[in-house]
Amino acid sequence: MKVVVVSGGVISGLGKGITTSSLGRLLKARGIAVTILKIDPYLNVDAGTMNPYQHGEVFVLDDGTEADLDLGNYERFLGQSLVGTHNLTTGKIYRAVIEKERRGDYLGNTVQIIPHVTGEIKRSIRDVAQASGAEVVLVEVGGTVGDIESMPFLEALRELSYELGEGHMAFVHTTLVPVVGPVGEAKTKPTQHSVRELRAIGIRPTMIVARGPAPLSPDIKAKISLFCDVPPEAVISVPDQPLIYEVPLVLEAQGVGTHLTRLLGLPEREPDYGRWKTFLETYRRGGPSIEVAVVGKYTELRDAYLSHTEAFHHCQGTLGCTIHLQWYDSEDLPRNPAALARLNRSDAMLVPGGFGSRGVDGKLLAIEIARTKNIPYLGVCYGFQMAAIEFARNVLKLPEANTTEVEPHTHDPVVCLLEEQKATDRMGGTMRLGAQRVALTPGSKVAGIYDRNEIWERHRHRYEINPSYIERFEAAGLKVTGRSVDDRVEVLELSEHPFFLGVQYHPEFLSRPEAAHPLYRAMVVAALERKEVASSVAAAPARA
Ligand code: GLN
């Protein structure tokens, strides 16, 4: 078992997740079996109960785990699906320790952070290594070195490195090298301090990844090397990139692959990035451009919709077009004529998932525009439920149609609570979660897009389309073309529209750079076609 730990210094939000994912990709390109595990030192058991405004998107895994968004980056960079044991939190560790204590497993001993909590952490890491069969486990430690919360985790990793012995573990420390002053001087002091902090707890970094706006000069690298006791070739500069998928190649260009494999005694092979490089070239080249409207209530914090943004990047790098995402705050939209005018000119529209009543009117308004103006539309989860409500109100003429999430006593509950949810009063991990099988109607648009009649997609919801309205929807042209094994409505598509699809599940979680999700791809293609037709009409000479 070999372990690469990625810690962070100075500030959080340095892109440790991208660094970790990129290191994983770099090893994978050398034919080494890798996996990644994230440590989140907060006390929440999982990210499911956390506000997207504080922590960004909640990423859902196949097994239904509601995980930190970095798990999404790992899956996208590695092209591998992960399971819930790959996201450790203080909440999970303490829960396990306390359960053991209550069972009497500690045989009367005093239960302490060291060795019991650290022991539980080490056991969890070893279990992931074993279950995944990976030769190298990358462990990203969330937060910043020096935080009280991360101490037990770093201590456990220190112990693990001692137990595994020389040459089995590498410590990559990610820090900020700020550029300050009128002449733009790169400052190494914060890095020196954070490395000192790491050393104080018995960890000596083997590699420093310096983040900052610009590449580090050779003397700054030399200075960091001298002060922090790492060889100059192990000081890596990762300046901000226009696209995160460039980072593995930025690391590669500085010899990280060779350095890391030597450190860990792994075979030195030529890396093979396969389609990764083609993806990057296509992305950089771009092509005909489209503007995609994203209408949601968390638009202030883009991380809240991270997987959607990435799915569009994957389309750009696959289809060779340029995609501009235009964000609309659904709460502000109804009273913002300029935004509405622009929205009307969008080439495509996405309404992502969401919860609660805030911003619902704006979403309904946007969907009406997409439906009536033939703008390609993709509704995901709440965006799918909203599409059903908009249709019920404006086409079926049921003005009170609503979801019981917004209006519990509505006359027309076209979206209602899932039966099994009625017995639940706990919030954590209780939604309909994870990968579920969906049967698509043969011959439907959606089946054509996937090119199959059965799919597995990830879910996260409490409400569903009320079956008693299906007949009326279908009679008016909104067809149910996907159903779960237990007959819930999973897909709705409008027959009289070039591209109008709603899905109860979250396709964004399965899009990968080397395999853009079929639904996003199809929507972008529909937008490109519509734009091409529109511009050729505009370019045609006026008839005499
Ligand atoms: N709030 C809706 C539900 O719980 C949609 C959830 C979502 O968009 N993830 O069913």
C-alpha cells in the first residue's frame, strides 16, 4: 500500500482537490491503479445536510452517499466511480468510535483521540486501499494545516507513514505564494510558516505545490526549496489555469510524474493520456459559440452548480464549440426586464436542482420562455418538477398546480412527496438517493439520445410527479418516456418541441471529460443546430 497525502497551507480554496485529482490522473496515465479519498474534518457526518452556499454542490455517489464536491472532481479526473467510504469526516469517525465504545469493544479502556480516533482513521484508509484494490491511495486533507479539527487526521497520517515505512508515503503540501506590491513580488513567507506548522506535528513534506496567479521564477523555487527542505525539482508551480483539466499536464511538464514514482518506488513508465489530450485540444480550439442560460437560486456561488458547469466543459471539449454560461438568479428574474430580454435570446436553457420556495416563480417563468420559444431545455430534478408545474398551469390550465414542497395544501399537487418519505422526520441521508435503474420508452427522443432503453442514473429527491396527472400530461403532449423499476416518472419530454426534456435524476454527476453526458451533449447539439438555422435565415437575402 502506497499513500500520497495532499495537505493545504496558508488558506483554503487553493484547489487542493484539483491538485489531488491531477496527481491521480498522472499516476493513472502510467498504468498505476489509483484511488482517492477525501478527509473533511468537519463534524457533519456527510455533506447532505450542508447549505450549498457554504460548501458548494453536494455530490451524490452511486451508493447514495451525499459527498463533498471534490469527490466529483476525483471521479471526473480518474474516470472512475467512487463509493461513500472515500469521504471521511470527523462525524463518521466519531460515530464509529462511539458505537464501538457502546458495544464494549474497547474492553474497559479509556477511549482517547490517540490511539482510538487515530486508529479508526488509519483503519478507514487501509480499508479503502484494500476494497478498491488500488496500488496508490491519494488522501486529500480538507481545511488548512493548523486547524484544530484536522489535527487527529494529520496525526493518524503521520502514524501511518511510520507504520508503512520509508518510501511508502509522500506528503504533498499545497500552499499559496501570493504576489504583492507594485512590482509584483512573489512572497514565500506564508509557505515557510505553513511548512513549519506541518513539521511541528512531525510531517516533513516531500513536495510543495505552490499556487498563485503566475508561474514561479527559478529563484523563488530555489528559495522555497532551501527554506522548506525539499529538493528544487519537488517545488512545483501551478499558476491559475483557464481549465482545470490542464493541471495534470502542468504537473507533468515539471517532472512530477517521474519524481513521484521514484519517491514511491513505482515503475517509471511513459504516461499515456489517451483521449485526455484530444479533449484539451478540442476545448482550446473552441468553435461556433452558443449561450446557455442557467436559471437557479444559488448563482452567486458557482460551486453550487459545479457538476453542471463541468458537464458543459466536457461538451465543449467533445463537440468543438464555445459554450458561454449565462447565470440567472431565479429570485431576481421576474422583476428584471433586461435579464428577461437576454434570456429570451438564449440558445439553450438549464434549470438545475433545488429546494424550497425561494426563486420558484423565476424558474417557472424561464421554463415558459423555453417551451414557447422553442429554446432547447433541460430540467434537472427540481427543474424537471418545475417543467411539469409550468405545463400544468399554462397548458392544462390548472392555475394552482404546484409541488407540495412549496404549497402543502395546493388544489393541484402535480408534484408530491414520495410515499416512503411520509414516515421520515430525519434530514440526513433520507432522500431517494443514488444510482437507480430507469427504463426508457423505446423510440422516444430520450432513448435515442442515450441509444439504449435502460440506464442507471443518480438521484437525490423527496418529491415526485403525482401519477394521477400523467394521463392529462400525456394527452396534451408532455410524455412520460422514462420510468423507474417501481414505476415512478423519471423522464418527461415534450413532443412538439425541438428539445424539451426533464429528468428526475442528476445526469451532471456522470459527465466526464472523456465522455460528456449524452443529455448535455444532445442539448448543446440542439442549440447549435437551432442557431445555425436562425443565422442562415438571417443571412438569406431578402426576397424582392
Ligand atoms: N426539492 C426537490 C425534491 O426534493 C428537488 C430536489 C433536487 O432538485 N435535488 O424532490
